[in-house]
Amino acid sequence: MIPDQVRLHVSPSQIFSGLAKPFTEAKYVVLGVPFDRTSTYRAGSKFGPSAIRDASLNIETYSVRSKFDLEDAPICDIGDLHAVDIVDETLRRLTEVEAHLVAASKVPVVLGGEHTISLGAIVSFPKDVGVVCFDAHADMRDEYMGEKITHATFLRRVIEKIGPEKVVHVGLRAFCKEELAFIEKNRVKHFPMHDLKRHSVREAARLVRAATSDLKRLYVTIDIDVLDPGFAPGTGNPEPDGMSPDLCLSLLARVCDERLIGFDVVEVSPHYDTGITAVLAAKILFEAICAAEASRPRARQTRLS
């Protein structure tokens, strides 16, 4: 039974992956946030949750990287948040729902929606949470288009709340001078795309893993535009010279472990392609959950027995 405080703010939807445990038995709770109020180029990510769910019904569940089957992960989909066209109110509702999920020892899995929603999700966790952000853009402007809370400023607001030492940015290749100055002044750990490409996939994964080693609990946020638009064209702000799916999934396989306490995939705008971006987003979610579950002691023992 979904708690009344959560049910108040959500509506039923198609079930992610077709796998559905009762809320009380689930560890991973999927929540869609159909919101793109601050999108400034190609709007449409509010349609992302439904597209990702649809794609998730048509891909296989076994992870060759983690040697784990999503069918063995306890998942519940509680539907979509009642988003409104007001940033603060939508984020307030999201924070309230996620706080109840965290209190119930669930791992929220959020389907975006624009990247602004990650702020509402992250602030629902204790302040010692570490954040790993996969994104082509820095998202560290102080304000954008006259607003302090947008898809282009969310990570700066996160850093102001939890501290720069708890943030690792992966895949950076698009930023302004203001953001570069902020990164350097605050010593934000970051892996620019051109640096990652100098290494093998294995070595890049080792380096990113090492950068998160001091973080006790992790929230991982994936802006789908971290991938090269040749692989993921259905996004609001595509940026060339991006990540391959192999690199992205391999990095996630090393980062998403038993420390994972929250996760999101954002900025999927399905109207700009034929569905391949939503499929890739669903695959990312599958792999992240499988990696986290496979790393837990009980799962490791089961695989070895």
C-alpha cells in the first residue's frame, strides 16, 4: 500500500519494465516527473517519463556487465508526480514525496523531465549524500534567463546545499566562463569528455570510481545529453563530441553499488527522434539498478553459490 502522503501527489501510469512488487516489498520506487517549465531550447522532456516506460517494456532485463537480472530486483512504480507550471511548487512536491520514500528506506528512481527536478530530489536526502552528475553541461550558472532555479543552474544550487567536495561531474564539454571560474574556485571534481576519451573504457571507469571512493552514500543523476547526439538525439540541448553508450554504461557499472540511495535520468525529449533515446534511457536505468543490486552482499553470495 502506497502511503497516503505519497499517493496525494502522484497519479498511476504504465508500469516501468512491467515488473511490479507491492510498495511494502519494493526497494526501488520509480517516479515520473513530467516537468519542463524552464527548458530553453527544445522543450518536450515532460513527455520523457511515458516514453521511457514504454521503451522499458521492450528490452531484455539481464545485465551482462553486472551478471544480474532486473527481474530479481524488487521494483515498484508509483506513477507520475502531479507537476504544475511553477518551479518551486513542483520541486516542493517532489521533495515531499522523496522524503517519504527515503524515510521508508526506498531507493527513488526518477524519470524526467528536465534537469531542474534533480534539485528537488537531492535535497530530500541527508546532507552527507554525494552526487555524481553525468552531463554534457556544467549547470553551474548562478542564474539563467533571470531565474535562480533552472535546468542550467540546478547543480550550483546543489553544491550550495551539500558542498563542492561531495560532487563529481562526469562528461563535461559545454560551459560558460562563469561556470569554469566557479568550478576552479570551488575545486569541483570533474571529468571533461576530452579527458575521458584519452583513456580506455576500463581506465576511465577506474578513475571515476576512485573519485567517488570517499562518498559514503550516492545519488547519481544522468542527463541523457551526456551521450553523443548520434546515440541520443532526443534531448533538449544536444551537444556534439559526447559519450558512447558503452562508456556510459561501463562507468555506471562501477559507480552504482551498494552506496546508491537515489537515481534519475532526465532530459529525454522523445519527439525529436524515433524512440532510440528513450530506449537508451531505459537501458541506463536497468543497468544502474542491476549494478547496485549485484554489489550488495546477499546478491554477491547468491551469484557465487
